[in-house]
Amino acid sequence: MRQLLILFLLPLLLTGCLYQSSTSVGEVGVDRRQLMLVPSETMVAGADEAYAKMMSEAKSKHLLNQDKRELSRIRTIGSRLIKQTGTFRADATAWDWEINLITSTELNAWCMPGGKIAFYTGIIETLKLSDDEIAAIMGHEIAHALREHSRERSSQAMVTQGALGIGAQLLGFDAQSVDMASWVTNVAIMLPNSRGQETEADRMGVELAARAGYDPKAAVNVWKKMEQISKESPPELLSTHPSNSSRIKDLEVYAARVMPLYK
């Protein structure tokens, strides 16, 4: 079955028929074509299931949305960012967005396929984040969802590893052959993004922030803070979000590019 799949996929891969760009280019010019084999609906369904399970577990441990003031704060910031997602995807403003706050010392935040967001109190408190800095982090995570990076990594795994055990999934994905909630949790939260994906999320994130009325230069401040903390023990967020001088320099360039939008 895998040999048949390879024979079917190879001509399409070589001709680029399975590649597409999931978003418009925006002011920052993100236009890379991506390999997209897994249906978007499958990823979103898996994300919804995984997110509901994680929030239920957090609630049972009295860790979900305990700080009402901070919850209101991040939801207000998120609402402003979400209103700007149509710049990159016309359908995104209609996604079933959800934002929740997890009480945890972890320095972490993420956005699953379809717009399910979690922010951890640890990253807000430890980094003493301003609203602009929260917007920088959340904009970055939202950009991953807009670009469907989890779907892209799943598609790459299908080709390189046969990870989903598929036969003819190009015509109909057999979701029963794999625990999609666990799979999406793994690719959306646990596994590292590529440097290219991180750069895309950085650049799109500063544009979302600027359009929403948040200072895009705050992204530079965030990663400088992260760099200082990671010298001793890398926080959870940095396990999938590498921070280095070249990244900060790139953010400085693109923050300046979108500054007119902010002004």
C-alpha cells in the first residue's frame, strides 16, 4: 500500500500539484508554497477534540481561567488580533476561536488548528508582559494556525514516514486509522516547527499586532527576554520556538516594515 501511495504521490510532488500557499502575502510578503495532503477539516476536528480534553483536565484541577482579570486581558487582546486575520485568510475571522488561560509556571502559549488558543500564567508573570508583548506572542501563535503549519508537518510526515498509515487518503482521509486528537496535539504543540515556519510566524505576527494597534517592536523585546531566560534553562516555549540573534534582527527589520500600519 505504501508503494502504491509513493507511485501515486511522486508525479504530483514533482510537478508541484500538491503545493499551495495557505495565506495571502500581507505586507510582510509570506508567500511560500506548502505541501498540504491532510484535509484541513481533519486537522481542525482533531484539534477541537484535543483542546476540549485539555481544557477539561485543566478545569478538573482548578487550573482553568482562575485569574479573571488576566483572562479578560488576553481575550481582549486576542479579539483585536482575530479581527485582523482576514488580512491573511478571508475565512479566518469566522473560525470558532477560543482563548483560555492556564494556571501554570510554564512559559508557554500556543494556537491549535482552527483557532484554539491557550496562554499560560507563567509566561505573563515571569516575563512581566505588557499588552503589546502579549499581542506579539499571541500574534505569532495565531500565525502558525493561519499558515496551517501543523497540517503542513503532518503532510510531510505522510510522505517521509508514512506516519498516518494511509492508502488513498488524497481522496478521503481515514481518520479512524489514527487518534487525530493525539496526533494534532503532538504536531501542534509538542513537535518543533522548522526555522522557516518560525520566521513566517514571526513576520506575520508583527503585522497582525501592528494592524490591531499594538506596537510591533514589542516582539523584539519578548525574544530578548526569552534569550536572557534561556541562558540558564530554556522555557517550554523555546523548545519549539528557537530564539537567537538572527531571529531578533529579522524581527527588527519586519517590525519596522509594518510600523506605518501601527501608526
